[in-house]
Amino acid sequence: MKLLVNGKLQPDSSGLPFSNSLIRGDGLFETILTIDDKPVAWNRHYARLEKSAKSLLITLPARIDIELGISQILLGSKGQSRMRLNVLAEGDWFITLERVTPSDEVISLMRADLPKISNGQLSGIKSISYGESMLAVRRAQVSGYTDSIFVNEKGFVVETGMSNILILTDDGWLTPTLNTGCLPGITRELLIKWFAIKEGLFTYEQLLAAKAVYTCSSIRLIQRVGKVDDRLFDESSLGDELISKFREQLFSNIAP
């Protein structure tokens, strides 16, 4: 893994800016897919970061400094990588970079034990306070699943611990609306723009009755869900087509 802290490359993790912000999880992050030395959908990631910073009263470093840091850490990079940009409330910022291997893994989901609050102060914000999501993932994995599905206090599906969610209904593709409390994911945003995926409200029972279920995120893009609780979902030709067409369009235009 490569590490850049406050604009300077570091030889190892000892250069991390340990501070109250880091210890308390007081900051923001963006996880960005990179291809060779280029970040994918950077402008969209920055726009989300900027909006979140305003909500949490966090001052971002100058955009040009972040972009110079991105250029440094991506210099000589080949293939696909996961780049994580972290901005701490006390002013430090750092970027990590590690290689990723594309995967067609079929995942399984279960219902999270507790509801996600739709109008919480961190709802829809990519905060480094990620304990709620990681606990949902751990509980799922202890039970033999990949991840958990959050349902909000009103009974509507929100997202999983790590991804946005899509379902295929008789009327087409549907993803939860932002007012459920879900993260405004970049892949979700592009699916809505490019493929007219509809936003709507649906319950967990309606998800279980769907024709197919998929998750989407910046690194894994679109993944097929093969099982939700005890309900099995067959492979969908429409889902395969969506995965293929999305990858083709994204990789032909990495700055959408």
C-alpha cells in the first residue's frame, strides 16, 4: 500500500497523522477507483466530499493540493487500484492506494438487526466514523453472509453496510431514494443518469419479492446478490446486461 500525508509520500504507515480527529473518527473520506494513473469520476467524488464537508463544518485542503497529491501517489500505477482520500477535521489529510483485482463474486445479504435513522446527522455522508456499517458487515459474516441490509425507522430499505442497493421489479430497476438515509453513491448516481434507474421507496418484503437484487459501489461497481436471508435469486439476463453496459460506458469515459 502507498501512503501520502499532507501532500508528501511516506515510506510506511508510521507517517500517518495521529490526532484526536483520527482517533475519534472525525473526518470524511472518498473511496475512488483508479485505472492506471487516472482516478475515475474524480469531479463527482470531489463534489460529494465538498458537500459533506459543508454539512460537518470541516475545512477541506485546497483542491489543487489534493489533486497534486493524487498525481503523486498515482505516478507509475498500472491496472485497477483503490484510492482512499481521507480529510480529518483538524486539518490533516492523507491518501492511500492499493491494487484491487476485479471480481464477479456473487454475494449474500441478511437484514441488519437495528434500523438506520434516515435523518441522522451523518446520514448520507461518507464519514470516517464507519463503526455502524462495519458492525453490520461483521454480524452478517458471523452468520455466513457477505453484508447486511439496513432498513430505516420508517420500514424502507436504505442500503447495505458497504454499498447501495438495486432491485429489479416488473416495472424495471429501482434504488432507494436519498431521503431513506442512503449514501449518494457515485455508481448509483451514474446508473440513474445513464440507464434511467428509478428512485423509489420499497420495504424489505418488497425486496424479497423482487426478480433480482444487486449492489453497487465505486470499487466493485455492480455485484449480483444470490441470496437474501433464505431467499435465493437466480442470475438475471437483465442484470448481466446492466453490469456489462455499465462497465463499458464507465471505462470508455472515466471522467463522467
